[in-house]
Amino acid sequence: MASNDSDTSKGSDAPTTPTRASTYRALLPYRTAAVVRGECYAARLASSSPYRTYAQKVEDYNSTISEQTPWGVFKPAEFLDDNGRENVPDMPLHRNRDGKIKTSVIEGFAMYATSLQLLDVLFWMEGSDKDQVLVHERQPGWIGTNPPLEELSDVGQAIKTFLNLGLASQRLSSTAKPSLDRDVAFQLVDELVAIGQGKEALNVVRNMAHVALCISIMAKGFMQVPENFKESVLASNDAASIQNLEHLIQKCSVRKLRQTLQLAVGISPLLAIVPIQLAQMLLCPEELLLNSKRFGNNKPPVLQGLERDIWTAIFGIVERKHTAVGAFRSLQETWASTAWDDALGVHDRHFFCRGDRIQYSRNMSIYAALVEYPHPTQWPIPPAAKRHMKRSGEADTDTNTNIDEVADAASNGNKTDQKSDASLASEKRQSQRRQNRTASGQPSEPEDKSAPIKPKPGARRRKNRKPKGPTSAPAVTSDQDWDNEVICLDDSQLKDWGKRQKIDQGIRVKMEEIAGDENWETHSKPRLSLTVDTPRYSDSQAEEFTIWDGEGNSHKYQPFIHARSDYDAWVKILRRLENGYMDFGQPGTLRPPFLDTPQTSLIYCCSENDFNNLSTSQVQEILRTRNVVITNCDDARVSFDLDGLETLGNVNLLVDIQDQSIEVLNGNFQDRVRIGTLVDMHALSLADNSDQKPINAIYWPQPHAPILPSGYATDVQALRRTRGDSGCATSFVTEHIRFALGATRGAHHYAHIDSRGEGTFVFVACGKKLWVVASPLDADFLSSTHAWTGELDVTDLDCTKWKLEGVLLRTGDRLLMMSGTPHAVLTTENAICHGGHFLAMSTIARTVWGFCHTFFEGHVITNIDHPTIQVRMNTLAGFLHKHIVLGDVSKSDKGHIPDIGTVEGISDLLAFACGIEIQHAVCFDAYRPVLTGPFASVLAVHGYSPEEALQLFDASATSHDLRIQNAYSRGRMHEVISAVFSKVVITDGSGNPQDPWSWLFTPMLAWLIHALKDYYNRSYGRTENNSSSNHGTSEDEEREVDVACGQFFRQLEWASMHSHEVKTEVDRLEAEKVLVDNLQYQLPKFNVCLREGSGEIDFLTSHWDLFEMGLRPGDTRYFSAYSQLVTPVEPRNKRERSESVELSSVHRNSEFKRLKLQV
């Protein structure tokens, strides 16, 4: 750093320059007050300082913010210049679809913050007074993924690693002869280790050099490293230097180069000594700005000393006092003599430790600051800054500091829920809130978290047992501009802004009218009683059963059940389990099959270590026929107390809870549903034995749970590989596929399959559960259209048709359950579980059958409905297309992609392709009219009722983005099947080649469509024609949606238009009245052989062609209507206008009459 010459002007002697008030500038964390005092920046530096030009540039930027280059389409002054405003910013920050601030805007903020904080470092190194700064307190945790920050979780260890790297590099540079006293092998091992550490040492040198490079470029008078610095900044006639520069730019983008400096000045220069290349990562700039505020400027003195040492070394590089390697050596020498274990206290060592894992939220504000009060009187705090400032220890304030949240509150009459950052919550505030709730006797308002109950066949129920979820799966597509690609968006044709505003105003008015007409229903349920009203029937019995865990330990179990009907049902199940135990070579010991004959069992048990050693292909193959129990996993465990129950959710939130001490009358399990809280559940678990009772809370969505790759979740692998591709999702709706469960002992659930036939994983965080899985003795029964529509008693599965096996899941055990597996569960010890759903390619056929079953009989055979499976099915389609057709292959794909060289692989692929074709037809949203959104509003403006629009335009509640995805997926799977069939030769049992399209796929899809018609008649027809039947559904039994016959058959008709051949085959099956009772088409016996030289695919189609290929008649109706009504083209003259109106009227009347007659 340049020396501080005697003629340097400082403090009160420095000339001042008028600086416009800026909330954002005032609330950044600084080391000194020089940046915000309004003094001449350049004059505060030594006259010989090489950074005066840079300081003047920053000052000029501040004084002329209104004239600066826009950030995208936004002027920086909108965000940085208060200009007398009381609210800054006074409009919501524009965001991408993922909720993050627009890239152009956030990079502008990052440039400005980095330039000011670098200037602050310069002043600090020059010795400016830093006592009177606005103190930003360290906040718990930090946001996002940042490997270098993880390395700083223990500063002492980071320094030790840094010093060891220096020793390793010294050993590498040594030319001494090897010792003759040591084994040469050990000497080589030492050298190889030193080489690895030497590479890491070079990473540190690179980090310091990259930071210094940024500073050296900006010192020439730039706010940041410019995009074209190669031409405008580092012009040189030296060919070798130019070549090195081009090599650097190729290896490290300008954005990544800027990021190294942002990390150093915004968080800490200690990141530079971490042996990870900072310039090889691309971190989220918004998260870096938020983390800068979280770390604040109140660092321990010892850390500030370390940072000063690093800055001295880096500025020494810029000022040519030493090279980057010399800076590395200098820092090594400076720190080598210090005993860092003694010099660093506990707080010093772990200052950068993550602690709480903070999830990013769009409600987080880059303006907000947690500051220490009282703040310095000389610190310029504009009026607009006050609402962004929080007192130290009051991060749980109810004040809204995010402009987006303020705007939302204003638009909703200030009735939005104001969310606070729980990680900074004051214990005093939380305690007071709990006391207030207790004192008033008013717990939190109930939320619709239904815990549905499984009825017996023929049960009469007043209301649907499933909670009403979102009406449409919100498929989040990529940020690609659909305007240029899809016919449904034609905004480019409406260039008159006034007309655009007029249409928008009409949409808003109509949406308000629609919202005002809604009739809201409220249902009250009794409060959960904390006393036992029913004697526990199991106390009068003395039966004891033996159950087994996954490690081969036996457990004696006496049922803990109140209702006699439940006791009798579970005793039957337990007896059937014991009857299935056999003597496997151990005389006198009867054990379940999964312990001794796992190949023929329904359950495969293994340790976590053994499971982790399995390849993805092996995991998928096991899941094809068996459920997996992984014992004694390392996942986080909890206790059955309030802290443990809080992992489910808000312990004071009123939710539906099943009180299973209540006797069921007339088969109506809904009578057991009560309103209660997890606090109630905890209180009952602590009660005396006589006052304990089984209660079940089974619906706790976990929106912030991680979605991690694994050998069983093909859908997660597909998302990782296709995220951002055209027509593909960028994320899954986590709350629909991640859940938590809480139950006290005795709580149970009878046989059911999980939502839409998905696979399920469950981790037992505490307690024990007996998990009973069932498999039909007839393998085809799972796909039968009368499996769930006949005389099926879910409390007592027919032993002549079903095989049962049960395993006791203990704390630390994880279960992976096959798609569509019927299962019953009994909690034997108070339990908390976390789990989720997944799609596995090896069980994809079972998933297709499952979502067909739950569409027709879900009101009986499943508990919670999650409508987002279409998004994940579409993601799988994009994944298969990317791997098989585009040849974009990753090592991690292996096992998730069907092996097309096998019969199983071809069968799985065909089943999935058929599922893609009919998935829209077996989704309830396809039969709900569209009631919200722009399309609904415009339809109302044009005089179409929702029902008419559904008939005429197929305008259903299916989201717009999901329709686009569905069309893409059909087109993609057609190309996938074409590619596969071009790579293989299919032969029959006699070895004769067959055309796979006409011999396999066409009859398989046609059969499935025909079977769905039969399924509808079996499921819905018995209500219409046999309402008096004892085992039919009653009029009181409410389905998810009452699907009209005409609407359903119309969807199947459109699906049959996949090709002329499929349509012909469907018509043949219909004409010949072929009776079908199974969704699965019995493929003929065939063999598969890979063609030679079949790697090339020469029929790749464009994205638009794929989309058009997947369109069906209903899609064409919808997209055409959307284009004409939502984004219309104005007629150019009166004649066109009159013709347009006339044609529209004729089309509407004739089409509506035709459809009414058809239906």
C-alpha cells in the first residue's frame, strides 16, 4: 500500500463534495465512515496513491447517478438516489421466475456495493478513523451454497491448512537428494501428497492474483472490471502477453473475475487463502449481497488483523512490491510464528460458521440492515432508510422491510401475513407471543391440513376425505421467451400500449368480479379432547405378537388400541404376519422371509453402508420387485418432544388430527377427525398410561425440505439434467413431494396406495412403526380395472388374493417403497417421520397404473392427493429425449435410463410413453373449468361461461405452462420411441423380425385407452346405474371431481389421435366390443437385439416441431382461443371488424350446438 505522505488531507481537513442521499449506500457495512461523509474521496488518499483515479471515478458516479448507464432497462437512480423520497425503492424490485432479482439489476447493485466497499478498504488501510461507524451485527447463518465459506467455518483450521500448503510447496522446490535411510515408496508417497498440496497452494496464489487483477484494472478509473477490458484496458503489443490474456479470459469469465473481488470486500479477504479457486465458481450475486449484511462489520479484532495482513499482501501485488507468489510467501512468513490455537478464541474461530441453514426467500431485502443502537449521530441516515433498519436482537420485527412484501400488503388491503426471520427471533418476543396465545385461549387460525381417513367399502361419507390442494400443478418452465415460440402468446401483434392497458384494465376488473362472486364454505370440526372418552379395548385382551426389525431382532408387541373394530382388524393382520413366518434352518425359530429368503420376499433389508455400495442400476432392479429397508441411517434424529415436533411445522397451528380412540359408527372414519395442535399431541404423549390415546397427524407438507439425487429417484436426476431446457420445469413443488408425519402409539392406517401411485421413502426420526406391505398373488391384479372397484375391505385384505409382509421400522431406519404398493401402518411407539415421493424408472409402469387407479378410486384407496406428478412425468420425458435422442449423456444417468437392449427396458419405455399420452385425461384439473387468471377474465368479457369455455375451447384448470409441457412431452416421447426403434431389431418368439410400432406400441396405447373407458364405466357407471348397490358409492360420497362421461371420452378420443394407426385400433376394439379388465396390455413374447452402427440419429426435430407433434385437438382449441381472446390482433378497418364479429358469433353458436349434441 502506498505510504501516507504528509500532504494527504484527512478528517475535517478533507474538502467536501455534495453527495446525494442514498439509503442503499448508507446501509452498507463499512470499516470506516469516510465513504458516507460526503468528503472528497480522492483527497483522503495519499497524493502518491495509485488509487486516486479510481476514488475520483466512484465520487463522480455518486454525484451523477441520474446520468449513469441503465441496469438493463432500469436507471440506477431509481434504486440508489433517494431524491427526497420517503420510500426507496418506491416500486417492487423486478424479479426472474425463480424469485431472484433481475440479473441486470442485481449485478448493478453488486457493482455499486463492491466499488464502495473497496474504497472503504483503501481508507481503512490508510488509517482512517473507524470508531464512529454504523455497526452491523453478525446475524446467524448465511444463505445459499458457498464452498469457500464452508472452508472458513473454522478459521484456525483454515490458517493451519494455509500454512501446511506453504510447507508442501517448499518441499516441492527442494532439490536435495532423497534419504537413503527411508523406503523409496514412502518417499514417493510424501512427494505425491506434496504435489497435491502444491496444486492447492497454487489455488491460493490464483485467488490473490485474481483479486489483485480486479483492483489493478479498476484503479485505471473503472467502477468494475469492464466486459471489454482486453481491448480498452490492457492494450499491449506484446504477443505473448496478449496470448496469456486470451487464455485467462477463456478460463475465467469477467463475471467470475468480478466475483472474486466481491467476495473479498463484501465478506472477507480470508476467502482468498482457501485452497478453492474463487474464479471457477459462479455464485448468486444477490445471495452474496445478503450474506455481506449477515456477516456485518463487527468482526473480532483478531480477524480484522488477519484481514489487514491479507490486504497488505494483495495491494503489494498491485503496487508491484512483490509477485502473487511473493505475496503468498510473505503471508506465510507473517503468520508462521503465531500460535493460532491460543490467539483465536472460540468466537474468533467460528465467526464464519454457517450455524443455522438459512433458506433464500424473495422476502429478503438487500436494503435491510440489522444495526446496533444508538447509531452514530454523525452517520447520515436518510428518512427512507429508517424502515429498513432493525435493532440488534429484533430481527423478528413485524415491520416489513422488503418493498415486494410492502407492495403485496398494499394490494391486499394490508392483510398479508407478515413473515419474520425465525433464525433471528428474540426469545423474549417468542415467549410473549406464546403467553398471549395461551392467555387468550385462541390458537393460530386453522389451516386446511386435512388428515383424511380411509373408509371401509360401502361407507357413507358426507365429505371428501382428501384435502383440497391447488387446482393445477404450477409447472415452472424456463425463462425462455414463449412469445416467439408458441401460438398462444401474440403480444408482439399488439403494439399500441394504450390498447394493451385497456385490455389489462378489463382483465383486472373482471378478475375482481369473479373473486367477489365466490362462495366461501367453512367447516367446523370438534376440538381434540385431551381426555380419553373411550375405554381402551386392548387392555381387556392379553394377546402378544412377535414382530421383526430389518436387522433380524425380534420384538414382543401387545396392541395398544382403543376401538374394538380396530383391534380385531389389526389382530388379523398381525396373525397373518406370524403365519407367514417360516423355519429357515433354525429349529424352533420362525422368522419372516425377508431375513432368510430376500430374493422371494417383498422386502429387501440392508445396512446404510451396503446400500451406498449399490449402483443405481442395482437399486432400480431391486425396486422393480421389492421394497427396501435401510437400517441405522446417519440422518438427523429427534426426540418426541416439542423441539422434535417442531420439525413437522408450527406446533401451535390448528390442523386436522385423527383421534383414533373414537369408535367408528356406520363405517364413517371421518367422525374421528378433530382440530388440534402438535402441542396437544405432545401433551397426550406425556399423560398417564390410562389417559394416553392414539392420534395421527399425517399431513405436514415440507416446502423447504431438500430434494437430493439418489439411486432410486429418477425424477430428481431428470430435473438436474433438464432444468432450463425448452418446455421443461425449472423446479418441483417441494411441498407436494416432501412431507412429515407425527403419531402417538396405537395410531394406524389401513391398506392404501400413495398419491397417484408414486414411490415413497420414509425416514423414522424417532419412534417405531410396523410397516405392512401387500402384494396380490396374481401379478396382474395391480393393473386390473376391478382391483379397487369390487368387494375390497381395506381393513381385511382377502388372504386368498393377497400376500402380506411386515417389518418394524425403528429410529434411524429408512424405507423405500415401490410405486403403487398397498400398505398398512401401525405406530408401536410415539413416532416422528420425514419422507417424500419419487418416480423410479424401473417401476414406471406401476406408476402409470397407480395414477389411473387414484383418478377413479382415489377417494377410497389413497389418502393425500398431490397433483404435480404431471410436471415430473414431463421432466422424465425431457430427460429421456436428452439422453437417447440428443446424445447428451452423463455418467450419473446410468441406471435411470432404460436398457433398450433388454425386454424389460423396452417394456418400461413403452409403458411410460403410453402414460405420457393419457396423463392429461386422468387428471382432475382437465375437467374443472378455468375460474381464475387472464383467460378466465377475458372469456367472461366475451360472454363465455366457464362451462361453455370448457366445452368449446377445452379451457380447463390445467395451467397454461403445464399444457405447453404436456405437448412437448408427447412430441419428445414420439421421437424417443422412433430413436429406440431405429437402434434395435424386435423379433418374435420364432425369430422373425417385427415392426415394433404396429406390433408393440400401437396396440399397447390403444388397449390402454380402451381399458380406461371400461374403468370409467366400472367406477362411475355403478353410481349412475347401481346407486342402490351395497358396495357402490353413495350420493353422499364426494369425489375429487364429478367427471362427466362425455368430457372423459372426449379426452380419450383426442389421445387416440396420436396416429391414424392408434385411432384405427381403438375404433376396432370399440366396434368388436372387446372386453378388457386390465390396464396392462399383454405384450407378445419378443426378443431385442441392438443394431450394428445404430449410434447416429438423423431425424432430429426443432423445438417448435416437437411442440406441434405433441398437440392434440383439445390443445389446438385452447391455444387458438387463448391467442385470439387474450392477445387479439386489432382489425385494420371497419370491414375486417364486422367480418370478425360475425364469424366469431357464427362459430360460437354453431360450435356450441354441435358439441352439445355430441355430448
